[in-house]
Amino acid sequence: MHTSLKEGLQFLINNYGAIILSSLIAIGIAVLLRQKGDDRRSGGIPGKLGIPLLGETFSFLASTNSTKGCYDFVRQRRMRHGNWFKTRILGRVHVFVPSVEGAKTIFANDFVLFNKGYLKSMADAVGKKSLLSVPQEIHQRIRGLLSDPFSMNSVSKFIPKFDSELCERLKRLEEEGKSFRVLEFTMKDLTSKERLMQVAFDGICDMLLSITDASTLGQLERDITAVADSMLSFPIMIPGTRYYKGMKARERVMKTFKAMISKRRSREEAPDDFLQSMLQRDLYPPNEKLDDEEILDNLLTLIIAGQSTTAAAIMWCVKFLDDNREVQDRLREEQLSILGNKPAGTLLKYEDLMNMSYASKVVKETLRMSNVLLWYPRVALDNCTIEGYEIKKGWNVNIDATHIHYDPAIYENPMYFKPSRFDEMQKPYSYIPFGSGPRTCLGINMAKVTMLVFLHRLTSGYTWTVDNQDLSLERKAHIPRLQSGCPITLQRLDNRNA
Ligand code: HEM
Ligand SMILES: *[C@@H]1O[C@H](CO)[C@@H](O)[C@H](O)[C@H]1NC(C)=O
Ligand SMILES: *[C@@H]1O[C@H](CO)[C@@H](O)[C@H](O)[C@H]1NC(C)=O
Ligand SMILES: *[C@@H]1O[C@H](CO)[C@@H](O)[C@H](O)[C@H]1NC(C)=O
């Protein structure tokens, strides 16, 4: 008991030094004043706010540090209080919004009645000009300028490039015959050989910046992971802290990006990629292009937002297909027929993906079940009510996508992996793995293309065994991932079409 409390405190101090200090002072004050729980005072939503500032922070951190994952915190409170509940984490009241109606209200009023909360560490990490930090008008302008490079038309140009890289990597992995983790998220220095499964990260860097060199990719990945880790840290520049490491890594990433931009401007290089499409606008009027700071901050943002999400989704897809062999067989049948319709050895094109109707449903079902982003946080900008529940100005409202995706009233037998459930259309706001409204995921097309190409090559070329069936989740991760990383061994499929 004592040791775990001590460890808990140490954990808090490492991560949230100053917050813990102010929390402790607040506990003191609270004890002195013998405050009653404020359940009754706060507008109808059940739940425990606990002591001021600290609230249920310890329970939340304990769930985050467990192998059940941080959503267990939400699950437990919902069992206790019902679907609508509130809690207090690190000084802020959070309401977990469980309904389609609630999701609709918040998405439809994004930027107006609700906004992303401001976190200094996050703004410092992704930058002032990032889509995640800028106010509404600038956000609209940047999104407008990015919509073409992220359209299906532009993304589809990247299909053959990604496909050939993937074919090569799967072939080498099979030839080595070793078990490898589908999700390689360790921080060790990966040599080019070990980067084989970094398809999500390398794919995004290739599409945005045409980086293919393994050592540059390795350095960039280490730095960008450090930046991503600093997004939720305490913003204080003391060497050794996560924030400090993140800021130093950000400087290195920016230096790399800037060097690439000047090479392109001096015409040393002109590959056809996202960065080039931005620089082609150099002579356009200011409102029709991104300035350099906007390009830099958003390059970083895109990589951070795109790579760990896609990597986790791919990992869950491999796991679900292993657990559901009928689905895997049916998917393989579709993919072999697509392979059989093409001349041997040709790369995939956009038109081939259009023929992957079952695979698209496998992707959809994977995103429904895996809930890579568990909930989408917003802050209420004013007092308001959602479905009759009173929300106070300044409260966090979290759109609980996970709860909506597991709602048996919307998805029959929700824990059952069944892609054919998407034969039917979904009602608005009941399927939201990419969010909705003005902040809808910018990378939808890219994520789908990446997953479809991966599924095609995996199932039409190989069978696999999952070498570790442990279901424990990685600790302290905000994205649910298997602690094991889902290690698999590939066997080449003996097919006549290959
Ligand atoms: C399976 C993979 C992915 C999933 C599940 C996913 C999910 C999401 C979700 C739910 C949001 C909205 C969050 C909110 O409303 O608070 C979002 C935003 C975003 N995503 Fe994705 N994403 C994925 C892949 C990607 C990729 C590949 C990219 C880009 C290369 C990307 C770029 C972004 C960006 C830039 C935003 C912020 C948009 C804005 O605020 O305007 N995502 N994503
Ligand atoms: C996290 O969990 C592990 C394993 O149960 C435990 O050893 C460790 O002390 C925990 N850390 C914190 C800060 O609670
Ligand atoms: C899609 O599939 C059909 C029938 O299986 C085939 O005739 C057609 O050529 C395919 N389209 C493409 C673009 O491969
Ligand atoms: C919000 O409601 C509370 C009482 O519930 C009131 O004290 C406060 O002034 C209101 N704030 C605004 C901005 O209307």
C-alpha cells in the first residue's frame, strides 16, 4: 500500500511536477474547510469530482498504467454512475458524452460553442501554426489549402510507390523466417533491416517528403516520437524532462525540414510529393499558400497525427483477422481474385482498390472495434445543455467514440468482429472513427489506402501465425496497442497466381 502510493507520487512528480504541488496545497485547504462532495451542486450529471484539483487523477493514472488501458477508468465509472457521468482529472471537470445525439451537438458546434482545449505543451510541440493550435479562420484557410493534397485523387498517386515498398519488405520478412512485431514501437535504433515493419511511418514520410533513406527515417522517427511524447507533459525546460527532450527533438526535426525546403528552392531536388505541391505555390498571393512556418508546423503535425494511428490500426487488423478465420478466408478470396485479374508482378492502382469492397468493410470494422482514438476532447466555451444535461463553461466534454462504437443498440453484438455489418449504411454520427465536422481527420483517404494496400499484400501473398496471444495492452499509451506488439511469422502462400 505504502510503496504503491510512493510510486504513484513519484510517477506524478515525474510527469506533472507543478500540478501535484498545487494539488497537495488544495487537498490541505479542502481538508481544512471540510468541503462536502460537490455532486449535488453540479447540474444533474452524476459522478464524483473528488477533492479540488486532484479529483480522480490517481485512479485515472492507475488505469493508464494498467494493462487494461486507460479506457478502463471510463468503463468503471459508467458502471457506477450510468452512461452520463463526470469526473475531475488534473484539475479539470470532464464529462464523457456517450451518445450519438451528444456527438452531433458537439461536432456541429465545433469552434463555436466548443473548442479544443489549450495546452501549452501541445502548442509548443506541434507549433503555433499547426492545425491543432490555430484559431478558426486560419484553420479554415489551412484546411482549404490541404484538402487537395489529401484528396483521394492525390493520395492515389502514392499507391504504387507504397505498394512496391511494401512488397519488398514483406518478401524480406518472410525470407528471414523470424517472428516480428507488427507494431514496432520500441525506441531502439533500427537499422534498415529492422525498419521493415515501420510501413506506416515510412509511408507517410515518403508521401509528404519523399524520404526513403533508412538512417534519416530512423532519426526522424526517434525525434518525432519524442515530440509526440512531450505533447502531454509539464512545460518546463529542465534537462531530462519529457518536455525538454521534446523541444530539443523539435529543433532537430525543424532543421531537417528546413534543409529539405532550401534544397527544393535551389532546384537541387524536385520530387513529386506533398512538400513540392506546397512549394509550387511560392509565388501565389499569401491567402492562397502556406507560409514557411505553416508548412513546417503542419508537416510535423501530419506525421504525428498519421503514423501512430495508422500503425495501431494495422496491428489490430492483423489481430482481428487471426481471431476470425472465416473473415480472413473471405478477405483472402477477394484479394486473390484481384491479384488474378492483373498481369503477374504489376503494382496496385487506385482502380484495384475500388474493387476491394469486402476489404473496405474489414477496415471499417477494424476501426470500429479498435478505437485507436478513444474519445475526442473539447472544452465548453459557455454554459450549455446537451440532451438536457447541464454543461458549465470551461468543462471538458469528451465525445466518447468508443462507447458509441460498442453500443449494442447501434451495433448488434458489438464485440463480435463482423465486417458484413457494414453492408448496411450507418446512421449519421454513429460511426465516427475519424471524427466529424470541421476537424474531421485530414488523413482519411491516406489511412484507408495504406490499410487496403497492406491487407491486399498480406492476405494475397501470405498466411501468418500470431506468436503471442497475450491480450494485455501497452501501459501508459494513449492509443490502445497490444503490449506484445502482436508478433507474427509469415508463410508464403502457395498460389498459382503469384
Ligand atoms: C487509422 C488511422 C487514423 C485514425 C483512426 C485517425 C483519427 C482521427 C480523428 C478521430 C481525428 C479528429 C480528432 C478530434 O476531433 O478531436 C483526426 C484528426 C486529424 N488527423 Fe487523423 N486519423 C488517422 C490517420 C491519419 C493520417 C494518416 C493523417 C495524415 C497523414 C491524419 C491527420 C490528421 C490531422 C491533421 C487531424 C487534425 C485535423 C484538424 O484538426 O483539422 N490522420 N484523426
Ligand atoms: C505501473 O504498474 C507497474 C506494474 O503493475 C508497477 O510496477 C508500477 O509501479 C506502476 N507505476 C505507477 C507509477 O503506478
Ligand atoms: C474489378 O473486378 C471485375 C470483376 O471481378 C473485373 O472485371 C474488373 O476488371 C476489375 N476492375 C479493375 C479496375 O481491376
Ligand atoms: C453559468 O452558470 C452558472 C450557474 O450555473 C452562473 O453562475 C454563471 O454566471 C454562468 N456563466 C455564464 C458565462 O453564463
